[in-house]
Amino acid sequence: MNAVAAQRWNFWSGIITALTLVWAILWAFPLYWGVISSLKPDDEVVRPYIELWPETPTLENYISALTTTQIGAWYVNSVAVAVGVTVITIFISMLCGYAISQLRFPGRIALWWLILASFMVPTSALIINHFVLVANLGLLNSWAGIMLPQLIHPVIIIVYKQFFDQVPKDFREAAVMDNASEFGILFKIYMPMNWGVTTALSIVCFIWTWNAFLWPFLSVTRTEMMTITVGITQVNDAFGVYYARQLSAAVLAGLPVALAYLFFQRRVTEAITLSAGIKG
């Protein structure tokens, strides 16, 4: 590379870096604004001009959110639902992916195409069907009712199938010769080889479920049974909406997901890359 080409490369690299920095600031500013506003008294939040730092920082909004709402129950509901959905989804998706990849049974191809075709149906289009079904089962205002429609994630099944397809057939043939059962082959041979995939998918599934709003909002009417994403909409007062208090509740709601992403960033990135590759 000659000097002119090097200078041109450095110029465009600088432009791209500057644009990336500007885009990152624009993306992060609403998050910063929300956190900073949650530390302001309500009279500062509604001022007609922008203040990048609170004039009188206070934790009163967080104390109010923790003591005057049912945020503890909402946390318990969210944790129970997110963990339950994650464990059940990963387990049944693993079994389904293994069966489609390694077993031969009538209707296998049709089932595989049905899973692929499910990407063309948005989840919101099934909300009415889900609500009628859950209502008929008497599961409204319950953990089971919140969890049931969220148990199927086709992308997780597809990722597992692709992984099982890539495992050398020698492992399976050796296990079959030793009279191993299908469950034995899956959990003793295949599972130890895909802990990384399972961990990444579990983290992303947990985040998806924790952040879910539409279905938990429709399936729960009792305040004590709400998840944290729905419960924070109830943080108000008889005299009106207090924005700082709602923002503090929103920060508390997003904190577990933010911490999970920070601690498991590499695994989350791997899972998003896998799912993006499937959808692309």
C-alpha cells in the first residue's frame, strides 16, 4: 500500500470512527437521560429546558418505588416466569432439534418445514388465539398462563438442529453399537459438546422473556401477579403521573437484564449471531 492509499484509508477510517461515535452517543443518550432523570425531583423533570445533571440529586424516587409499590412481587413473578420459560423452552427445543436432526420418523420433513414457515407468522397475530385458549384453560392471572404462549421459539430449535447436524456421525454410531438409548446419546454424548450453545441460547431466551410486555399485559389483570415490565406501568399516583418515580421503576426493571448482558456479553453476542444468521 503506497502513501496515498494509506492516507486515504486513514481518512475514511477516521470518518467511520467519528460516525460510529456519534451514533453510539445518540443511542446511549436516552438511557443516560432516563437514569439521570430518575435521580431528579419531579419539579426538575418537568422543567421546559434540558439539564444534563440533576440540580439536587436524590434517591427518593427509588425509595418510593421500592416501598410504595409491589415491585418485590413483580420481581418474583418475572424471575419465576423467565426461569421457567427458559428451562422448558431450552429442554423441548433441544429434544425437537435432536429428533429432527438424528431420527427418522413419519412427518419429519413436514414438521421441519412447519417450523421454518412459522417465521412468516408474527407472534402478535396469534395473541387472540392465545388469549382465548388460556382463558378457556382457566390460566389467566397465573404463572402458567403467562408462560404457556412463550414456550415455543423456532429459532432455538433451528440452532439446535444445525448443531446436531454438524456433529460427526461416528459418535452416534459408536453409541448405538453400545446399545445406548436415544436419551443417553443426547444427554451423555451430544449435550457435553454443546454447553456453549445451550448457555448462549438460555441467556438470550431469559432476556426475551424478561422483556416481554404484550402477552403478560393481556393475560394478567391482578396487580400482584404482574411481571416487572407490566407492573412499572402501575407506578402512578391518585393526583397524576410522576415521571421520575416511573423512570426509577423502569431502571430497576431493566437492571437485571443489563447486568446479565454485562456478565455474559460474549455468550449473548454468540446467540444473537446464531439467530441472526438463521433469520437472514
